[in-house]
Amino acid sequence: MKKSIRSMGMAILFINCSNSDGDGGIDTQTQTVPDYGGSIPKGDYVTASMDGNQVTLSNMTLGTEVTLSFSDDDETGSSILKRTEADTEGNFYYMVLVDDQVLVMQKVNSEGSPLNGELPFYMFSKDNVTVDDTKGRSFNLMEFFADAEALDSAAVEMGIVGFDTDVDGRLYGAAFDSDGYSYSITDEDGLDNSGDEFFLALTEEQDDGSLVLWENGIDNWDAATTLTGTTAGVIVMDHGPEAGGGAGFAFPQITENDPDLFWETAAGDYFLVGYNDDDGVEFYKCVVSQTTAGAWEGVANVYSLDDSTSPLLTKTVVPLYSECRDDIEALADFSQAESETIQDGSDGQGLFQENIADPNFIMSFDPQGNYLGIVDLDTTGAFFGIGVRDRNWNPN
């Protein structure tokens, strides 16, 4: 396993404020909902289902499926890390698994180092998601776009989105990206009813429990946007290779107003799967904690897996500054939504930034404390990571 990390000295302004992985498709007539659904951030919609100590990976975009057995991994001290059986070349998957919540998978070689060009599978628990289930929910959005072969082509975005309760279920939102651009998701080109708007009414329910928007012909998964998730948890928006590519992770905004109760839920150890332009996929331990009782301020420390004493990166974090929230509101126009929840979406509850005027480190927390997302940038590339909570990490 690769255990080093390059120093992430970053300087931006609030993020300014296809190829195949080989494995992993789903039978379109599937009658049961897979345990997990998500994306490979080059545009592949993927699902996984568990049966005892076996995992079945399905890739809808490629139409492929593979079943692998797995067992615990005891080399890193993580209690949630599993590893699958090896293929004929000695390659296998690391599985970062919290049952009924989140699953991240990364293909590695016989020595445990991530394979060049093999991107992570990011998946969250899922059930049948309907249009009505999705309406009236606001999210903190992190998007990750990457090319499986060109390691210098990754891009990340951060923003806030929500699906309105109006008849059509309009998507409101705004985002800022790693190229220094900000844009409206509510209406990307600034022209009303020009065809670039996203409405839940245009989606079609699938047998596997997802919603799909066919952007260029029915069953053309390459040009589809797929929404998968649960009625209470994260919504993953997979954009097919011909629909922009990449994966959007819409984390539910938190509702807790007491900082002590929030940190009691969120603080702890996380196994972090990160991707960087220069270094590709790497694994870390991320520890987050509250700085002072009664205050929202916290600290995030990132460690190498084989050294939990000297952090590679330390960031003090606070709730998103009002200037950033105002910028998002101006672009998203949440106030025009019918739903009061969406109208308040720009509050960004659960979004934290580095405590500086021009933040370059953004974190989004799961309200239940089971995962977090990190976006970090520097002048040469983009870093994106999803951390999975490990409540029983055993220091080694």
C-alpha cells in the first residue's frame, strides 16, 4: 500500500471564493436493489451487492459484472478495511466498508499499491429512490472529474444544491471549480428555459432503484446522468462520459445547531481514499476533532497509515464564511424555490473551510458521522478524498 503524501500547500480563492477500470454493469432487469450505488469519477455508474463474504461489482456504463470474495485486512490498523481475492496477475481490491452506509473500492497490485489508471469506486448505501423522495432536500455538493489514463486531468468542484418541491422538481444550486470558475447550476447559461436546466420530472426510475436522465437517447448510459442513494442519505450523481463525465457527491446538510453535539457525532478517525493529480490514488488516516468546547471550530489532521504520530497535513476548519455563502446564493437563486428547505440551502450546514480569508481546504460532513468529503487544491493540481469513519481503529 502506498503510504506517503506530498505536502499540500494550496493557494486558491474558495476553489476560487474512457476508459475502463476493467472490472465492475448491471442487468437492467434486476429485481432487487443493490446494497450500494455510486460512480467511478470518469463517468461509469456502478453498484455493488453483498452476500456474506462476497461482493458483486456491476458497471452499468460498460455492461460488465464480477463477483469476488473478501476478508478483513489487518495490516493497517483499520477495522473497516477489507481485501478481495487476487486475480491471475495478483491484483486485488481494497474495500473500505461501513455496512449499510458507504463502500469505497480501489484496485491495487500484489504489493498493495494503487494501479496506475485505476480510479476508485465510490459507493453509498441505496434503496429505491423516487422523484418524490428526492424533492425538498438540500445538499453540500462535491464533484470529482478524472481521466483514468491522464493523471494531470483531474478537476474538482464544491457547491450547494437542492431539488425543489415544485411539480417538476427543479434542481437549484451553484458551484465553484478548481479552474477558478463559478457557475449557476440552477441555470447554467443564464437563459430561462434554454434546455440546460435539470428537472426530476425528466428522469426515469430504474429497476435497481436509481433515477436516470437520458440526455441523448434511452439506454445510452454514456450520455446519461444517474442519481442513486437513499431517501435520507447521500445522493450520487454519476455523469456519463458523454454527459460531462465525473461523479457528484451530494451530502445531506446537517440540522444540528449545537456545536458540541455536532462534534460529538463527527469527531473521530476516518480512513481516507484520496486522489491527486500528481500522485494518483493514495490512502491516509484523517482525524478530526473539535478545538474548543462550545465552538464550531475544529481541526483536521492527515496522517500516513504507518505513522499516526506526526501529521502530514493539519488544517483548522470553521463553518463556511458568509461571503462564500452569499456568492453561492447569488448564483443559485435559492430564494426562488418553493421549498423552504431549498430557500435556506445556501446556509451550507455541514460545510467547513480552512480558517483563512481565501480558503483552499473544504470539508463536508455526513450528518450521521459515517463519512466526510475533502477538496483541497494547489497551483499544480487538485485533491479529492472521501473518508469513511473507523470507530475501532487499532493503532499499530
